[in-house]
Amino acid sequence: FQADEVYVGTPEERAAQGKGDEESVASHLGTHGVINAPVGGHDGEFLAIGHTYSERRAKLMGTIKELRGYIQTAESADDKALYESKLRKEILALNKLNKDEEADPEA
């Protein structure tokens, strides 16, 4: 076996060829949404500030729907378990949002 640098080059060599490291490699899934994903992602700031309960609920429901699709097409048991775990967290967030709305006298 040989070091990776033999096959892909050193970081300096890759940068010189325009093949530098990616800025970030983020997980696509996170609590309260699909993060850095091209489809329907949202973040905690969206859920917390300046949006109606209906808008926040729609974002959560979109993520839940997306996760259910990922579960159906998961390629491994580990992937499926990860998506199911994320789905449970999104459902908990949705339940919390519903309770917050019920307790909000301005809603």
C-alpha cells in the first residue's frame, strides 16, 4: 500500500491544479431540516424568528416527507436507521411547534 499522496497528490499539488479541498462537507440532515441540501432545507433561525406557525409547520412537513422518501430508498440498514432517527427528531420538533402555537395567545 502507498500513501494517498502518491495517487492524488499533496494538498499543495491539488491546489495548484485547481483541485483543492472542498470548502465544507456537511451532513445533509440535521435536526429541524435538511441542511445544505438542494431540496426544501431550512435551519433553526427560520424556525425561530419571523415566520408564522404555518410557514414553520410547512417546512417541517416538507422535511418529514423528504426523510420518508430517504427511508424508502435507503441503501443500507445503517442509512435507514439514520433517516429514521432524523425523522423522529423532526416529528418531535413538529409536536413542539404545535404545542407552542397552542400556548401562544397571539396565534
